[in-house]
Amino acid sequence: VMKECISLIEWPSRLGSMIPNERLEITISIDRDAVNSSDEQEENTRILLLKPYGERWVQRLQRVQDDGYLDDLIVEYEEDGDDQN
């Protein structure tokens, strides 16, 4: 499944040594600065951290970015994750 499909795993650390070397880690966090804003829309702002592991995911994420799909998002993008399995 992990080679041909997309699997969303809420707690990947529980996979231990089974975590794939090639993967895209997505971390969603609340923008703490926006929480204190009086603007309700800003209060709901989330930050996505996209961390690709492996050249395949680096290329996929670059295509998504080049095609403009990330333009309207607050995104932190790390070039390539350190493979710390």
C-alpha cells in the first residue's frame, strides 16, 4: 500500500523501523500569532510544514509548488528531510 497509494498516518513515530524512507511528512499547526487576532478568519489560520524525504517526494512537491497550488497557503517548506530512521 505505501508504495502505490497514499497512506495518511496520524502518529508515524509508532511505525518505528517500518517508516518508509521515501515519504512526505505533513505537520499542521495553529498560527499562534493569529490566535490573538481580533479577525475571526485569522484566528483559524493553520501552518503546514511539508517535509519531503527522498528525491521522488522532493520532485512531486516542487511540481505542486511550481503549478501554484501552494500560493494561497501559509507553508513552511523544507528542501529535503534528514533521514533519521
